[in-house]
Amino acid sequence: MDEELRSLTERLRAESVASGAPGAPAACDRLVASGDHDELAGVLTEPGHPLWARELAAFRLGIAGDRRAFESLVLLLNHRDPPRCASAAYALARLGDPRTARAAAALATNELRVAYALHPVRLLVELRAPEAVPALITTLERRLRPRDPYRRVALACVEGLGTLADDRAAPVLNDALAHPALAEAAVRALDRIPGQR
């Protein structure tokens, strides 16, 4: 069992116990052990399954490359609970679905959900898809407004643009130099873009 699955399993088993539902911990253990992708996909489509079971099934299918997990993982990527977002991003990066980058870009640039954009931004960087640089530039430009409260998202954009080292990012990274919380990371990011420093 890889570390990400072990961590997710411990968290969701604790949720199943805390739910107080009879048989929930045993159901969790069964989903962890199941090698039946149809059973796991059924958890995503049948009514009545708790969130922890849906997350576990989606994660297991995602890391196995089963695209039936895509919609559930995208919903979890934009969840208010950061551990759910992180596990969804991990699974989506391994799913291999061509829709993933477009979905992550839409979530990263959605101003109504910017509080939950951190993991979509990080996923875009990991995917290195064509959508990544334009989405990170757009998201960072919006975060450079005075008194914007989403500094972690802005910092993830700056660091991600440095990782991607695309010269289209130079103007917004230069703008980020004026923001004390971002300046050091922006210098490092610009250093990685050929011809910028």
C-alpha cells in the first residue's frame, strides 16, 4: 500500500467510525481490500453511500486509471476540506483522463471558489498540460489585487509558474515582485525562466 493510500485509508476509516453507522468500519475495510472495479464504481453511482465511501472508491479507481472516477474526483478536488482536495488531486494526476487539465484550470480560475483553488493550481503544475500556464497567470493576476486574502493560492501560482518556466509568465511574475509575501518566490521563479534574470 503506497503512503498516500495508507494516509487516506486511516483518515476515512476514522470518519467511518465517527459516523456511528453500524457496519461502517467493516464497509470501509471491504472497500480498501476490494479489487472489483465494478463494485467501487457502484459506490459512486448508487444512492445512499456516505462521502467517505465515495471518496475511497473514487481514489482507488483513479489511481488504477479507471475513468469512471473522473467526475467524483473533480468534485472532491473542489471540496472545502483540504485533505479531500489533496487526495483527489493525487488520484487525478494518476488517472490519465484527458479532461483533467481542463477541469483543474476551470476550478483554479473560478473566482467564486478561489478559497479552494490551491489543489487545482498544484495539480495543473504537476500535469504540465497546455492549460496550466494560462490558468496560473489568470489566477495570479487576480491575486495581486490590494488586500487579496488568498496568499497561499498566489504563492502556489508563483511557485508553479517557476516550475513550468514558461516565458509567458514573466510579466505577472514581475508584477508579483511588488508584493512582499510573494517577492522572494517570484525572484526564484523568474530565475528559472530563460533570459529573465
